[in-house]
Amino acid sequence: MQEASERYHIPVKILKEYESWGLCNAVKKVMGAWQYDEQDIERLSMILTLHDIGFDTDEVESYMRLLLEGEGTKPQRMAMLNQKRGKTLDEIHFREKQIQRMDYLRYEMQKIEKIE
């Protein structure tokens, strides 16, 4: 699995997740190295993307199972993406407010220093 990880530049943890979910099509062991077909690589790429945008392991698995069920699951997958997007925007807005408060405190401190 380490060789496959290095060959495809995919973390071993992700490969193990993928294989444990039973989502892989034609993963074969050839000459001691795991071989993935094109569909596997596309799915692994999607898994990496989902992790990168903040999905946890259970969410990734749910999304991938829906994806494999086909186009009929598009509304559920879109709902999952919209929910994650909304949470991310909430976090951004919260962080923006924190920065504004920090900037206010910095401004107040600088104002005091100028008076003295």
C-alpha cells in the first residue's frame, strides 16, 4: 500500500479508508504493489477533495456511497455540499468578527500610546 501511496501521491490513510469502504473496483496486487484503475483514481481524488474542504471520514463515506448510486442522488450530495458551505461561511464570519475586535483593541492601545 505504501508503494501505491507513493505512486499515486495519495496518503496511506486515504487508501485504507477507500478500501475499507469497499468502494474500489479493480484494486489488484501486482508484483507486490497495489494497482488502481482510472475510476479508482477519480474516486480517490474526490475523497481527497472532500477531506480538503472539511468533510470528516463519515461524511466522505456517505457522499461517496451516494455518488456511486448515480445521478439520482445529486440533490442529497448538493445538500451535503451546501450544508458544509454554510458552516464554513459561518466560521469565516465568526473569524472576521474576531479580527475586527482585535483590530479595535489594537487601535485603542495605539490611541493611548499617542496620548502619553
